[in-house]
Amino acid sequence: MQEKTFYTITVFSENTVGVLNQITTIFTRRQLNIESLSVSPSAIHGIHKFTITTWAETEDAMRKLVSQIDKRVDILKAYYNTDEDLVHQEIALYKIETAKLIATSNVEELLRKHNARILDVSDHSTIIQKTGHYEETQSLFEELSKSIGVLQFIRSGRVAITKSKVERLSDLLERRKLADVQDVIMNTTK
């Protein structure tokens, strides 16, 4: 059996109703499971960025997936990357009992060890935040579970940015703008 590779797919689109459904349908048809999903406005006004992670056996499977996503009318462009091409993080929130946290002698040491911070403290609970890779947020979860107990836990989807100089979509939009200008020039000289 071939070993799978973890991929991050970035999809750019306008904020249109139904885009997410179109994307997830393509994953379903290709029998690929979405591990995490994050959607937010991109650096380009009016364009949203979907960051999706999945496992695949071959790069060819990723090429075909991205090609299918690109064919959708509402999609501007889709790309895939491996972890080496990206800087990526997740954010995790942990709710623990305040009394148990106070009773723990090494709270400050634990927070420093995991580079975590306290976001909110009430009489009944304390919220801790940790930003990092999956392994890091999971490690803190496991340590808190064993030592104090975790009342609630949530982890975001991956957010990622390429190591390239500019957002890849910027180049595509610039080429489209140039093509539009050339079309206008061609039409006015006829």
C-alpha cells in the first residue's frame, strides 16, 4: 500500500453562495476526506480564500482534484501544496476548571513550555489559547487532560500562507487585467 501525503489546497473565489458545496462535492466524488477547512477574506479585496487539508496517495490525485475545482464557474483559481511550501498554524482553545488550575503548582511552567496563554478567567473556568501545528496543540491537550482535565476543547482548521513572494492569485489577476486591456485595445483599433 502506497504511503499518503498530506496536502493543503488553497481555493480563491468571490464570496458566492454555494461555493463550499461545489468544492465539497468534488472531494466526495474523488473519495477524499477533508481533514480541516478554513475560509476567510484574502489579501485581495472581494476574494475569499478556502484552505483545505486532505491526504492523497499521489500528486496526480491532487492535480486532478485541483483541475476539477478550477473548472467551477465561481472559482477563480485553486492550488495545492505540501507542508514544505507553506507556513501554517492552527489555533486551539482549552476550557479547564479554574479551581483545578489554581491547585496545580506548575501552571506557569506548563504555559511557558507550550507557549500558551490565558485568555479568560472566571470563577468556574479558565480559557487557554495555544497557536501552533497540530502536534503542538494536541500535545498541550493531552498534558492538560492528564494533569487537570479539560472541560471543552476546540481546534481551528489550518491557516496557511505560501512562502512565495506574492499571493499566487495576484499574478493570475494581473495577467487577466492585462488581457482585458489588450482586448479593449484590439476592439478599439478595429
